[in-house]
Amino acid sequence: MKLYDMKMAPNPRRVRMFLAEKGLDIPMEQVDIQAGENLKPDYLAINPRGVVPTLVLDDGTVLDESIAICRYVEELHPEPNLFGKTPLERAQVESWQRRMEFEGMFNIAAAFRNTMPAYANRGSPGAGPATPQIPAMAERGLMMTRHWMNGLEARLSASPFIAGDRFTVADITAFICVDFAKWVGVRADDSHPSLKAWYQGIKARPSAAA
Amino acid sequence: MKLYDMKMAPNPRRVRMFLAEKGLDIPMEQVDIQAGENLKPDYLAINPRGVVPTLVLDDGTVLDESIAICRYVEELHPEPNLFGKTPLERAQVESWQRRMEFEGMFNIAAAFRNTMPAYANRGSPGAGPATPQIPAMAERGLMMTRHWMNGLEARLSASPFIAGDRFTVADITAFICVDFAKWVGVRADDSHPSLKAWYQGIKARPSAAA
């Protein structure tokens, strides 16, 4: 297996953190998305979508989508369990994981992609038509990121982890989103004590440095 | 179990079609999203997120996110298999399913939510802050919907189904997105023969009428 990765980017970090939680170490190659390496012929020959991360299996099979890669790893290496142990827990983890993506990641990415000069005409990730940046979309993304963060505080004041009483892949997504949000200037503050305590707990895990 | 549903809306339709493929029939209650019923206190007491569909289990547990609901149903009723039979197939189905959401559903929804008068100030689904419509986002959504549809044609000229050689949940998402795209004026045409043939095949399944 080999993982095409970018150290700075939030989605590849999800996979690295997941692998670290599983105690796995696989070869990685860096792809500089900001410099547009993911859109050059060499990388498009590996993954025509131009997205990172991409996992290439030993037989050449290509897997993308961070959470699909994580799920594959979970099936090959079930312990420690990160996707849920029962049908109900798996559904709840999935629901929370998706919320962290849709309410967190997507809004932060909207704020980021639609303002950063390096992403001019690349308002959408990966290969595809040029997408001029939309300032109003960045503005909505920022506002919704703050709303998401307040929702996290409410959740974490009632639950020790995002999906319930133990650490799961939903915490990985949420934790990385909290860090990603700093790139667009949104930070937990004194109105987010439960979020801050949870964040410090996750940050103390060795996987957070992966 | 009870499903809160809206006959016209694409996301609840995914769950209904999934249940029909499984041969299951569960009680449903209609929620009129367009009229804003999902944002009224009665519904918010059931699901504070204000999203539809929502599945309520017999013990009162609330599950949302269409794909989390489908995954739960798959675990309780494994046949016919719709999420993949092996770790690799499950990862591939997940990756394709997500692409249909992110490249299809989200772009169509962006075009729809940011133009329809009924969704003024509701540019984002569910409860949450007012989000004024953003015409440029609708425009990008339309353009990306066309791009997604061309990508579907390429995929379906090489593969009988979205995720490979058999019908899966990725086909359900894609099929419903093709119908949803009509609401924003995007239709398969003569440049999409493989997509049209696949569409007719899916439409002929009894579950398509669910």
C-alpha cells in the first residue's frame, strides 16, 4: 500500500491520524495541492479526480475519499474499533462523522477555498472546471463555521466524545476541523469550555501529531 | 420504527428506495420541508437539526443522515447486499456513494436552494442561522452539475453500475440525483447514451417508485 498525502491539508491528516490510532505505518508520498501538483499529469495518471489523499493497494487498485480509505483500514485492522461496534453505534458514528464533514469541514473549506489567493479559480477541490472564488460563499462558510463550533460546545458539554462515550472516527474529523478552522480565523474561545477540554484531550493522543 | 419523510424531497427518497430494495415497509409520517414544517417546534422536538429523513427507533433513539439510516437497515437486513460484500467492495461503494453526494447532490442542492423563492434565507438545509441565497453559488452548482453528469456518462460507458458490476446504494444516490437535477433544468441528452440506458434500467426497478 502507498498513501498519497499532503502534510498540511486536513483530509489527508484524517487518514494519517486514523492509521496512527491503528498503529500502522505505510509508505507515503507528498503531493503539494497548494502548488497544484494534484492537477498535473503525473498525479492525474494515478487519480484522475486529482484529490488527495489517495490510497494505492499492492495490486494497483486506487481508493480515494478519506472516509472510504479509513473504513477499508478498519476492516483489515479492526482494533481499536473506530467506526462503532454494534449496528446502532455504527449508524450513530456515521451520522456524527457526516455532520462534522457537512457542518464543519465543508463550511471551513468554503471559507478557505473562496478567499485564499492560491486557490483562485479553484473554488472546488480536485480536477474539474475552473470555479472562480465566490466571496459571499466564503462569508456564509465563516458564519456557518462559527455556528458549527457553538454546536460542538453544546454537544461536548453533554457527551465526552462526539459520537458518544468513546473516541471514534467522528472525533478525528471534528478535531482536524477545529484546527482547520484556525486557517479561516475561527477559534474556540471562552464560550467553548467543553470544546476546549475535549480538544486538549484529543491533542494529547500521539495520533494527533501524525 | 418510524420514518419522518417528505415524498417530494431527494434525501428521504433515498431511504424509501433503499427500504423497498430490502422489501421492508415501515410507518412513515410526512414533513413538508418546503412549507417549513421541519423548522417548527413539533418537528424540532423530534430532531433539533430539522433535517428530513429522520428514523425513530422503537426505544426512541433518533437517527438521521440518509446514508447512516441506510447503513443501519443494511446491518439488520443484510440481503440483498447494497453496501458491498468484501472490505474492498465496501470501500469502493462508499467512495462512489460519496462522490454522487458531493459532486451530484450537493451541486444540485446548491443550484436549487440558492434560487427557489421557497428557500429564501434557507440556503442551507435544516435548522440554523438564516442563510441568504447566493446567486453565484447557484450558478457554480449548475455548472458543476453538468460536469458531474458528463462524468457519469464516462463512468457508465465503462461500468454497468456506478460502483462496479452490480446495483448498490451508490446507484440509488446517483439515480435520485439525476431526477433531482431536472428541478434545476439539467437533463441527460443525446451526449449521454450510457447514462440514459442505466437510468432506464434503474427506473424499471419497483423500488424507483417508492
